[in-house]
Amino acid sequence: AQKVTQAQTEISVVEKEDVTLDCVYETRDTTYYLFWYKQPPSGELVFLIRRNSFDEQNEISGRYSWNFQKSTSSFNFTITASQVVDSAVYFCALLSSGSARQLTFGSGTQLTVLP
Amino acid sequence: SQTIHQWPATLVQPVGSPLSLECTVEGTSNPNLYWYRQAAGRGLQLLFYSVGIGQISSEVPQNLSASRPQDRQFILSSKKLLLSDSGFYLCAWSTGLLYEQYFGPGTRLTVT
């Protein structure tokens, strides 16, 4: 069975603060993929990143960075110098190469960046 | 570039009425297609996915059905809506089952 846990339901920060969104996953498969999506108030889910289980290198894209640690089954997402436009619900998701082959989403974290 | 369209954007339907939501993808061929429902409280639930024309896999039992009459068209239907069918319906596509999915703008359905 697959499971993704995003323990932070809501986070509120002031603009320019750094914020980290936590994601913990469970899977029995050795080959799997992890994703982050952003859902702004408009509703459309926007793809941010995909990582496979064999690549533990951290990734940075502008103000976004991701920390993948297989030892703790975590795939955390950090926004540096947050902006009001970062306000959204962020979803972590897991896809295993096993029989499930369906994207399992966490429950999401509502991030509010205050001006 | 690829784009995905959904319509209608919003829909208010009475209980017992039929439903038809449409999703089309442009700029790619033979995509995998997906229907999700997002109820209040954010959880995303996979309803159906399709790897090709006429090939539909159902993930949860419900009174909804899906069809894929053309390569880049995916339709979600119901013969009789229930109150519990209310939610935000998202269509998505991917190049393969193990790749990232790209989502459409969604349809907000309210069953009254």
C-alpha cells in the first residue's frame, strides 16, 4: 500500500520568510517517483517537480528547493524568501512502479504568505 | 506545446439528472488520461484512467462512468447524479503511467 503524509495542514508566514513543507511517504516498491504540485485559488494543479527513487540529489529551481532523503522517507519542499504569490495549497504525491501505478496524493498543505 | 481543456468550468445540477464532463488534450498523441475528484477538504481521488481509445480502468465503485471515444478526448458521465457527486473534477494527462501528470482547469460541480 502507498501512503503520503503531509502533517502540516496550514502554514502562515510573512513575506520574505523561508518556509519548508514536509512530506513523508510509504511504499514497498524500490522504484518509485515523488512529485510536488501547487494548487492556487484558481484550482488548477500545477506540476512543480518529479524525482525518482534512485536520485537522492537535492534540487534547486529559483526560490524553490527540494530535499529527498530515502533514509527518512521524506521529500521536503522549501520556498526561500516567500512571496504573496506563493500562497496556495501544495500537494506531495507518490507513484510506484508496482501494481498500483496510480498517483497517491497527500492531503495538502495550505500555505498563506502575508504581506 | 500541450494544452488541456475542460468544460464546463462550473455546473449546477439537480439530484437525479445526467452528467457529461468533457476533457480534451492538444499537442500530443496517445496520452494517458485521468479523471480525479477533489471533495471539500482537498483530498484528490483518482476515479478513472485510460491508456488508449476505449480502454478505461475504474479505481473506485461509484455511479460515474468514463469513456474515451477519441485519442485525446476523455468524458466523465453519470446517468443520475447524487448529492455526494458534488466536488471539483480534474482531468489530467501524461505521456506514460510513470510520468508526471498535467492537470486541466477543472470543473466545479454542485449537485442540489
